[in-house]
Amino acid sequence: MKRAERPRAITPPRRWVLTLGFSIVASAIVVGSLIYTQQLVRSLVLREQRLIRFYADILQSFASANSASIESLFLLDRVTPTIDFPCIITDSMGIPLEPYEQFTLNIALDRLGSHDTQRKELQKMIAEMAAEYPPIEVRDPGGKVVNYIYFTNSWVVKRLRVLPYVEFALVALFVAAGYGALMMQRRRDESLIWVGMAKETAHQLGTPLSSLFGWLELLREHLASGTQNTAQLETTLDELRRDVERLRGIAERFSAIGSAPRLSCADISSIIENALAYMRPRLPRHGRTLTIEWERPKQCCFVMANEELIAWVFENLIKNAAEAIEQQQGRITITATEIARGKRHFARVTVADTGKGMSPMVRRSAFSAGFTTKERGWGLGLALAKRIVEQYHRGRIFIVHTEPGRGTTVAVELPCADSSRAREVVGQTA
């Protein structure tokens, strides 16, 4: 008996792990943006406050005896255009100075409104500004307050303050949309997989069931005729046994999907030959001549594998290769070699055909569930093969080469079994 072991399944991340990851990334983006934006806002606010204090110092110089100095006028002329935020200059009682156009900066007054309307509008703005920042005082040489300068932040600062919240809303919308798209794609893939599995089950069961009905009919004929030909009966019973064994193998294949299958040490060449023995009489020919080239390697290469599932992989690859050949003469070449990658050894099996090949777009999607170029098909064969090889056997399946009109070569790499297990199997079969 072969020693079997149950491997640790390589399971994909759970949905909550992906959701948590998306949430952490989104939160990091929002927090980082909030911190950076607030630092930028503080820098701009300090700049505006320094600018308005400098402006107040210039106005205060006008309250001195040398208020008409050329230097003060020059500075006032230079500083005023740089103030890009609303300012209102009032007297010591907080009443806006007149004319309003001269003693306000960046204030859009209703020019068509009456004087009282404009004053009320300015007083409302002054109350709002005072609630945000204390006014800047302008004193005369004796220290008496003669003016106040009320101000608020510029349009840029106000927009920057709300920017992180807008970003948070956009990121939340993006994450929600991405999550919704993932769920829709997941439901679509699940639907395709379940429908495909049902179709594949019917396809797999169809051939042995048809044969069973044929053998049963043959047995009835033998019984009805009262034949005593023991050889014919034994042949019929042998064929019945093969088809029943085939049904058992199909049941094992489908029961293994979705759970970690049991692996045992097996010769990869024997698995390939069993798959070929089943596929050779069942390949779609449609009047074509298909030649399958397979030469058993001289040295056995043992792998840890579930033979039923790996045979299923090779059957799919052989079937796809046959269906890709459209010309009258076609060839499928199967090779098996042992390769070394670092300290690890792998059994590498290639299935090459002389068929129509793949375009770059088809190559990128060949292993995706639901993708197919056939008029009839569910695009499940290569997706299942990838799951069996990579998730259950920790191997690789990939397209080595393909070119439209020049065929396709697909490779399967499986980790080799350690030498002690190989010797044990060889000893059992000796």
C-alpha cells in the first residue's frame, strides 16, 4: 500500500481579511492626507496672520507724526496687493470706516444696495470674523486704539480645511465600489463555477454510463441466447468493471474539489500513461489524423500527488491540445523531465500541440474561470487544472510558448518526492 498524507491546503485570504486590508489602507490614506493638509493649513494661516500684522504696523505708522513718509506709502502699496483674504478696517468702536471700498479688502459688497444695507452686511461679516480670530489693533503714538482690522482666512485655506473630509468621502466611495465590484465578480465566478461543475460532471459521467448501458444490453443478449461462451462473458464483465472503476474515479475527483486531497508518492510517468490510455480512443478527431508522441523517460520521477486529480489535469491538457488542432494532420507531444531549481527538484511535464495557438489576450485569460474561446464550453477546464496543481499540489502550471498558427506548449511542474518515499514505492512495486 502507498503511504498517504494530507497536506496543508494553501487557502486564499478570507473575505474579512481583504476587507480589513482595504480598510487599513484607506484609513492610512485619509489620516496621512489629513495630517499633511492640516500642517499646510497651519502654515498658510500663520503666513496670513503675519501679513495682516505687517499691514497693521504700516497703518499704525500713518498714525504717527511721520505718517506721510514715502517709505510707509511704498510699503502700503506693495503689501496691499499680496493680501488675498477678506479684511475690514473699523474705528475704535468697531464701526466700518467709510468709504467702504477704500477700507475693505477682498470684500464683494452689493454695489447696488443702499448705504445702510452695505453697513449691515459689513457688520455681519465683522461678527463672523471676530468669532474666528481676534481683530488686530492699530494704536496711535500714545498707545490708544484707533482702529481694528478684522480678517478671516482666504478661500484657499477654507477649501484645504474641508479637503480631507472630501477625500475621505471619495476613498470611502471608492472602497465601497471596489468591494461591491469584488462581490459581483465573486458571485459571477461562483455561478460560472457551479454551472461549469454541473456541466463537467455530466460530461465526465456520460461516457462510462453510455458504455455501461451497452455492456448491460450485451449481457441481456447473452442471457437471452443462452450462450455458454465464457470468454465473451468475462470480456464483457471486465469492461463493466473498467467503467465502474471509471465512475468511482470520477466521484473521487469531484469529492476532492474544495478540500485538501490525500497525496501519495507516485511515478509521474505512470499517471501520464493512464491518462493517455483513457484519452486516446476518446479524442475529438472529426476526420483528422492526430499523432500523440510520448516516450517514457528512462528514470522514474516520483511526486507527491493525488493521482486522480493530476490525471484529470493531464486529460484536460490533452483534450484542449486536440481541440486546438484544426488542420488535417496534427501532433501532440508530451515530455516528462526532472529539473532542479535551487535545492528543490521538480517533475516538469509539457504538452505541446501544433494547433492554432493563442493571441496575447487569450493567453492572459486562459486560466481564468469562465473564459473560453469555444462555442460550447464553460471555461472551467484550465481554471480547475490551475487550482489542482497550484493550490492542492504546490506546483505550477503555465504557458511556455504560444503563437497564433504555431501551436501552444503548456507546462506542469510538481515538487518531487523525497528519496526515501521514492525508494519505498519502488520496493513495493518490485
